[in-house]
Amino acid sequence: MRAVRITAFGGPENLQVTDLPEPVPDEGQVLIDVLAAGVNYADTHQSENSYLAPQRLPLIPGAEVVGMPRSGPHAGRRVVALVAGGYAEVVAAHPHLIWPVPETISDGAALALVLQGTTAWHLLRTSAHLAAGESVVVHAAAGGVGTLAVQLAREWGAGRVIAVASTADKRELALGLGAHVAVDPTVLAGAPSLREALVAANAGDGVDVVLEMTGGPTFTESLAALAPLGRLVVYGMASRQPAAAIDPGRLMASSRAVIGFWLHHLTRRPGGLDEAMDDLVRLTVEGRLRPVVGATVELAQVRRAHEDLRARRTVGKLVLRVSPEQG
């Protein structure tokens, strides 16, 4: 089978398309013939060994695929699955991490829902406990998680959704998805500060919820923008800059909370993502949720995909075409 393999940690230049033996499934796993794989920002961390879980070489990156299982209850039907080693023509998957894809949902949309969609769902529901009428700041609002989080926050009654995106086109996309207002994060380089910009976007009040995946000064400014009882949920570190240390006394004095989230902990629970997937698929079929599918690139162009992602040239879901049969 063709696959993308990494034999040395580093940047996109270390992604190599090569021929490898098909994986041997563990007990209970099924093999899936892959049509398309999703590309995530976390994959760029994985390839340089800078993410939460240490990586071992050689490795095949990629966490989600759309394809056809060779066995099991979904054999011969199109499914989406969370896997290890998704940049390949054949993958092994656990049955509790496989979901059927309705005909009306494209491969790209299914890939958007299964990892980034479930992340957005749990950020708002499980971590932030979003209540109707609350304000929500979504950083990287034109990205895979961000485009879905903006829509879900509106769907669930957020009083004001504040999208943060780096270009005018991305801010326009976020507004079209339902954000009430869009903020340029480059205010960090001048005045007002990002904290002031977020508060101004919320009519002069502190914000209730921030979904933060950048790190560095963005984390610090976002925390400062929280209202009493506000929650900042951290789910990424795209800037690769550490955030300033947090003083627990200052958290207590302001009644603010900082919450970490990593989807991996839910994937380890059988059925841990089923409610989110059921909800996301239903909303998509009903036309109330629109997964944004950005670029689709061939397997041989995987380096370009990672370069574009790291340079923030992408919007929505970035798809890696593995089979010419991909829809």
C-alpha cells in the first residue's frame, strides 16, 4: 500500500510517500480501505514530536479517515473512523471509533465532523458548559474546529459569538457562519490590546467563554478578557510559544477558570464520542450545520498540505485524497 512515512522528526520536508506492507489488525480491529484522510494542525506537531503524546519512529501520521471496512457490521459501507496512521491506503480501526456516513454527507464533511467537530462539540458542552445567552470567543474561527464551534455556539443559544481570524476573508467566512462580530488578532502588535479588542467586541463586558488554541500572548490576553465565572478552554498550542505562568490566587480572586481539553481521553472510552457524532451528523443532515471543506490535495502533495497549514493559508477541513474513488 502507499502511505506517508516519517523516519526523522522535523518539518514537512520529512514526509515521504512510500510503499509499505498493509497493517496487521489487532484483535477486534477491522481493516479499512481508505478513500480520504483528514489533515489536522496536530499532525504538524506529531511530525516534529512536539505534541502531547511522545511519538516513536518510524510513524505514519494522520488521525481520521473515510473509507470502506473489509469486515464487521459496516463492511462495504462508507464510514468515517478515528485511527492511528491515517495517511495510508489501508488502516486498522477499533469498532467503537467507526461511524457510518449518510449518503448526503460528503467525505470531506465527514472528516470535518469526526475529529474537529467532536472537539468543538465537547469544548462547548463538556468543558465550557456553555449556557444560553453567554458570550463565546472562538480563536482561529476559520479553521476546522473554529468553523464548527462558531455554528454550534449559535445553534445552542450563545448571546454573542466573537470570531477571531487573521485575514479579512477568514473573518468574512466566520461572520457568514453566524458569528456576531469578528476580531483581527494582529491587534497584539499594536493598540488596542487583544484583551481590549475582545471586551470591546462584547459591548464593553468581559467574555464568558474562550476557546483557545494558539498559546503565548494570545492565551494571556484571552484569560485577561474573561468575566467573573468565565472559562478559558485550551485545546492547542499553534504558536509553539509557551503561555505565561498562571497564579492560582489571581484565578480565585477573579473567579475565572482555565480548562484543558484533549479529545484523546474520550476516544479511549467506548462510546465516548457517540453522542457528539450522532448530534453532529443529525445537524448536518438537517442543514443546520455546515462543515466547511477547504482544499483537497493528493497524497503526493502531503508536504504542501502541511506547509499551507502551518502558514495558516487554509480554511475549514483540509483533505488528503488517498483513493481516486473519493467523493
